[in-house]
Amino acid sequence: MKNVFVGRQPIFDKKLNVYAYELLFRSAEANNSSSAMPDGDSATTQTIINTFVEIGLEKLVRDKFAAINLTESFILDIDKIPFSKDQVILEILEDIAVTPELIDAVQILVDKGYIIALDDYIYDPEHAPLIKLAKIIKIDLMAQSKQDLVKHVKELKKFNVELLAEKIETFQEFEFCRKLGFDYFQGYFLSKPQIVKGDSLPANRLTVLHLLSVVNNPDSDTDDLTEAINTDVATSYRLLKLINSAAFGLQRKIDSIEQGILLLGRRQLASWASMLAMSSLDDRPSEILRTTMVRAKMCELVAEKIGATNIESFFTVGMFSALDLLLQRPLPELLKPLPLSAEIVSALLENEGLLGKVLACVIAFEKSDWDKVCINDIPAEEFTIINIEAITWAGAIIDTL
């Protein structure tokens, strides 16, 4: 594992309670806050990865908002924004040209529920359409005189926006801005940026987590799923090999992921892609993979036995229940960036609902905790039969791969 870093500077409200944290790019030189900056897109990408994948949003901001700088390419290509609107403030950088295309893109983000902030903003009446879409406008105290600042505040107060004074370096500046009517405050006088360190997942684990995020996102379409699987060449190859094996018994040869999706269905192929991606973690003992596959198949077979619907969800729950073993991270942390349904998440973390009960029952069987191996009055001997079937199935799949 290697260390990763994110700069974090608090944003305070009028009562000096923390409202949000601005998250800043920091390189591996953790003790050098002015470490060399890559280009804007790379810095934004790295900050997002370090925040949501490596360190975790909850660890960085707890229950506060996270303010993240976005470059023009991220705003114009909304698919590049991989996180939900909850707990996030999107900061539009001051060097981005205000064009009709930008206005349209920001309108889409607002319609989706994102909070928009304009960073280091200097008032321009021609920017009125953009100002109307923003909730917060950040004003750099070092970029203008007090007289200009007063004029800016007076003009911006005409809009339904909240004002944030940044780069406050003295008590006098804080008091001046507070009396001027600013809503939020940020700067070295209040708190310098802190550097938060985390451990990076190795590259192949990042690839797996990205693939899991795409294939398990109900909003991703066939093209998204195909692209994500094809990007991981090893998973793509092994998936096609598996689909064309005797295990599936298909009458025709499948020579593309897209054909596989059309023939098998999106949900089934997504489950298999997830399983194969996790099995590509070659530093994990093979027995963990075998246990994962047996558990997933047992959950599916038990669900069939009790007449449950959405059988694929039971397979997914069984498979994802071992994600912490495969990726060596706490399960809640790994599940957070994945767009799984609330039902699946609660089953995995709390054993809630029918999904959770089936999972708990299967895990109890693994542990020989016989008093807990019970669901819908299925006889104990039936679980042994199901277990043998699952072991046989997992063995055949592993031999195929």
C-alpha cells in the first residue's frame, strides 16, 4: 500500500461552527502544502479518488459538506462526476469561461440537486444567468480593495445567494466581512488547511472497485456496462470464456460482451462480471474466492427454495458479503461508493430483510452454528444438499477459469 493525501480546510458559518470542508489536491509530499500541481483535470480526478475511494468521505468531513473544485471538462461532461449530490458542494473555478454551454451544464447539475458554488468570483453583470444557478459565491479578499468588496457585496445581495469570504488572514478582516453580511468564512486566521493521510488500494483493486461501481449501478445502460467490462481486458476475456463454456450450455457462440448482455440479461452478466473482477485479485488466497462463490450460490439456491423473487439479488448479497476479505477494507467503507440498493446494503451490514436473513443463515451454516441455520422451515439436511450443489458448481466454474 502507498500513502495518499487530501488537503482539508474548514468553512465556518456566522457562529463559527463548521459548515463544510474544502478538499484540496495534495501530492505524496504530505508535508509540503505547495507541492507541485498537475493539470487541473488530473488534480480534480486525484482529489475525487482519494476522497471517495482511498480515504472515505465520512472520515474527511463526517456529517459536514465537502466542497470540491471542478474543472470545465468535469462540468461539461456530467458523467465524469461519479458521486451523488448528498454532502457535496461543486465549486466552479474562476478561470472557466462563462458560455451558453457552461450555463446549460450547470443547470443540469442544479436540476439533479447539486449545490453550486462560484470560486474566487468577481462580479460581472453579464454572468447573471450563472449567478442565479449558484447557491454560494466565494469572494477572495486578497483580490480586491475594501471599497470594491463593498460594491461587490451590494450587487450580489440582489441575488438569492449566500456569500463566502475566503483568505481571511486577520481578526479585523473577519469582523469587517461579518458586518458586511457574509454568511460563511474561510482562511488562515480561522484555520489553515490540514493534510489527511490515507492508504491507497493497489491499482488492480481500484480497477475492481471502479468496475463494481459501474456494473452495479442501475442507471448505467448497456453501453456503460460494455465499456466498463471491456476496459478490464482480463475480466472481459474470462467472462467471454465462461459464457461460452459448458457451464452455460448455450447453442451459439458469444463473441462480444454486448451479445452476452442481450442473451443473458444485464443483471446476470453484471453479477458474473463482479465475481470475475474480484477473482482477479491475485494476492488473495484462492480459498477465499472459492468460499465467496459457494456462499453466493448457496444464497441463490436457498432463495429459489423458498420461492423468493429477484434471485440475482441473493447471489449479489452473498458475493459482496466477502468484499472486505477480498479488498482488505471494512465492508461499510467499500460499499459506500457502490450504487447498491438500500435493501442490499442493509442486508449486508445489518442482516435485515429477506436478503439479510438468507445471508445470515448461509453464513451460520459455514460456521456450523446449527441453531441459526433456519429459514422458512427448510430441513437441516436440505442445507447440506444445497451446500454440496454450490461446492460442485463453484469447483466447475473455477476449473473453467
